[in-house]
Amino acid sequence: MSKLIKNGTVVTAVDQYQADVLIENGIITQIGLNLSKEGAEIVDAAGHYVFPGGIDPHTHLDMPFGGTVTADDFETGTRAAAFGGTTTIIDFCLTNKGRPLSQSVQTWHQKATGKAVIDYGFHLMIAEINDEVLAELPKMIHEEGITSLKVFMAYKNVFQADDGTLYRTLIEAKRHGALVMVHAENGDVIEYLIKEALEAGNTDPIYHALTRPSLIEGEATGRAAKLTALAGSQLYVVHVTCEEAVQQIAEARNHGVDIWGETCPQYLMLDQTYLEKPNFEGAKYVWSPPLRPQYHQEALWTALKNGQLQTLGSDHCSFNFNGQKDLGLGDFSKIPNGGPCIEDRFSILYSEGVVKGRITLNQFVDIVSTRIAKLFGLFPKKGTIAIGCDADIVIFDPNVTRTISAETHHMNVDYNPFEGIVISGEPVTVLSRGEYVIRNKQFVGTAGAGQFVKRATYHAASRDEKSKNVEAVKGGATHV
Ligand code: URP
Ligand code: ZN
Ligand code: ZN
Ligand code: ZN
């Protein structure tokens, strides 16, 4: 059935205007004033914003990590995402050395199929480059539509790849039009610092932060940026937490390197002191990279405002406090790394960013949806409100305030790191390809209705994003 969203304020990354939006067969077919359509269901959006659905480029659902498995699977995780205004996620598909990439991708499809309530794509972790991986990569990128490759520079003896692997991944990504993503911390140095701390009897959660200083994130970010420049490739730095990393990204961008940066709500809102909470509660706030001293938050907000960082990911990686985080009682290095955020990413950025005057309403849409769609090959199908786009739409009430709490959230986890924080604005109705997932704040979606999205390659998707300077430096990409 067609739907007609009436009397709302349409907001995109560049515009804000009063208009009705007609949806037919899951696609936006008309935008204009005083639209009518016989038989269409009227959806009243008076007094509300009509946003493109949020796109979360960084989730870990149903993922084995730290001796356990993340608490949210593709059903609970995507349902919570929808409550929060997100209509597409891109999840990280883990791989193992010596195992065909296609098998890992199949495993991830099995996790998501029949469960996801919103659309989803995958990034592919690269642990090693060898003849088998080289042979499989073109198929993954061009046929499977998995056009972003993730390299971990940390988590020694678990996920960490060496610089040679990163460099060769950058070269292959350039050749085939993929975007390389890095977790930028120096895993070798961190391993040493952790050992030193534990030998000195320093076992509390705060030592997680103290053994992963911001200098080490800045160093790895700069190293990855330089390898990207050398390869003439493209890089997206996930979960940027600190001034040092922002500086490295900004400097590389100034030199024409094709590099992009993501931060997360936790780094904008919370600081290192949370890890000092008594009764092991600091474990709730263990992310890698860690929460930083408060002054870094200003650097991150400024970078989002001036475009040195471009996106916000949730890095949703939920573990229960009871039964999962407590694996690290007596040894901070065994606390599963990560926290829940998939539901709150969108509204936190609106409230803390737009309402507090740190970013504009258009920047909000860009950071939470449009830019992510462009970088990850989803645009223009997703990431904006325009004729021909998927009707992934959030009808948002800017006039309510609410308190974030584990009592009311929809994530399958027993705490919320933003507990007690009062925010302005709330998604009221959320559509995925024109179908209600959230209707008047109630879940009405269906497990399995979410579809896997094959994404376009980086070059095709973002050609218009590159400055002349970058084109000149790189001399264009070759495709094999
Ligand atoms: O602590 C974190 N960030 N956990 C999730 C895995 C990762 O490094 O993104
Ligand atoms: Zn190719
Ligand atoms: Zn990471
Ligand atoms: Zn992550």
C-alpha cells in the first residue's frame, strides 16, 4: 500500500523544507506541497522532522569476542537500532586465518538471515593476505557487494594484522575499489604495557585506559595514513577517540590523502573517569580505544563540525555486566571490550550536537546517514530523501525530552552506558523501504524483513567526494 507523509519538515544533508512525501512500492515517488494520492495511507508528520533513516556503519552483532559472544544478535540488535532511528547497519564479518573468506561471509549471512528487521551490509575483516585471499577478494567485492575491508592494528594474537598486511590490503582495495577501515592502535606496545601493569598488580578497569594511551592511537592513525598515501589508496579510521588521531587525519587530508574518520557517542559524551567507578562498574565503560580525559571531547566535536571527522558509528558491541563483563574481575585485560550504543547513536547526536548548537541540522543528517551512505556505496538508494530512494524514513519529534535508561531501552543488555542522561528528541515512526518498523513508538516490524544490501564500490560511490587535489596526487585508480 502507498503511504503519504503529510505536513512534516523534510531534512536532508543540504536542505530543510516543508513537504509531503509519497511512498509507493517502498520507494519515494513524489515530494512536494499539498500532495494527494487516492488510496494512500496518510501518515501525519505535523510538527515533526522527516529524516532519512540513520545508517550505522559500525556494529558487532552475534560476534564471538573476548571469550564470549556479544549479547545482541541480528534480531535484538536491529530492533533496537530501529527504535533509535537507524534503518541500515553495516556489521563486521570476522574472518580467520586459513579459512576461505566465502565461508566467513556465509557464517555472517546465517547470523542475519531471518532475523534482521532492517537492511544490512557487511564489512570484511582481513587477517592475512595470501594467494587464496587474493583470489577471493574480487568476488567478495564485485559479486557479494562487500566493498569495505577491515584491518585491526591492535588485539595482538587475536585480530591484529601486521603493517605488511595493512599495506597489501590498501593496494588491493585501490585495485578493486574497496574502502579500507582500520582500528588504529599500536597493539604491540599495548601488549607490553598490559603485561607491565599486571605484573605490578594493577588489575582494575582503569588500567585498561592507562595501558592504551592516546599517543598510541595517534601513532597508529598516522602510520595507517602514511601507508595509505604510499599506496595511493583510501582509508576510513573507525572509532577515533582523541586529539592526536584527529590531528593525524587532518594533516593527511591537508596533504590530499583520501582518509576519513568516524567517532562514536561514547567518546563524545563519556570520559576516562567512568572507568574508576567502584565495585567493578568501570568495566561497563571498557572500550578499545578507551574513553579519554575529558578535553578530547572538544577536539572530537570540533572535528565533526569542521569536517575533519565525517561520521558517527555506534561500535555497538554489547556485553552484559553480569556474566560477561565480569570475566575480567581481577584482570582488566580479560574484560570483554565494547558496549551497547546502537539504539542511542542517532538521538544522542541530535540532542548533544544540534540542540546544543555544536553542529547544524544538515550536518546531523550528513554525519548520521548521508556521508556514510556515500562512503560505503549505499547512496543514493539510501542516505537521503529524494525521488527514487528507498523509503527509509524517520519521523522525529524534536519537542520531547527523555532519560536514557536500561529500564526502557530495547537492547538485549543489562546496562546502558548513558544511563540517566536526559536528551531531547525521539524517533516516533520509522519506515524501512516504506514499511513500518516502528509505529508511534511501538515495534511493528518483522524478523527477517531486513534485506542484505550489496554495496557499490568505493570509487563509483564517492567519485564526487574527491577533491581535485586528491585526484592529482593519486593519478586515478586502476581496476582489475
Ligand atoms: O571495544 C570495542 N571497540 N569493541 C568492539 C571491537 C572493536 O574494536 O571495534
Ligand atoms: Zn576488481
Ligand atoms: Zn575497533
Ligand atoms: Zn568495533
